[in-house]
Amino acid sequence: MLALLPTPKSAERINAVKATLITRFKDVTPDGGLIELVVWRLPKPVPPCKHRFKYRLVFVLHGERVVGFDNERGKGDHYHIAGEEREYAFVGLTQLVEDFIAEVERWRNEH
């Protein structure tokens, strides 16, 4: 799945730490929703994460985040489903994208 996403060749910065942008993808779904995926490779992990990626994957519908996966300093890997935050066990980027898509599809099937 990641092979299909655009990959910029330039490096950018996050919080004054040199990071390499792996992908930035944004699309509008037929129902007017927004899907956005942004993934960075960092020089070192963002605690408490053990991996060197900073990411956010989000599905927004009618201006509200419905599904979101992200990691942040102090919280680590986690995801949001309809306003609830849950811990996420990060194993790799491909699995992250697959898990995100599965949660979006599951939410759509339930609503």
C-alpha cells in the first residue's frame, strides 16, 4: 500500500529536528470525507515510541475526526475512533496503513 503513495525526495523539519517526509497523501472521498496520511522518518524515536516514525492518518467527515491514528511525545502510538482514544501496537508502516483502512471501513459499515 505504501508503494502507491507519493514519496517526496526532499527533507523537511519537524519541531526543529531534521526529519524526512516519507509520504503526504490527501484525498476527498465520494461522500465528502477527507482522508489524510502523513509519515515522517525521524533521526531518533519520539518517546515512548521505540520506532523512528512520526505519523498521522485521519478520516474526517463533516468536519469531525471519525478515525485517526497518530503518535505523540508522552502518549506514544494510539488511535481515535468516534471520540474515543485507544492504545495502538505499532509493528510497521504497512500494517499501520492497513489497520487505518480497516478501521475506516468498519466505521463506515456501522454508520
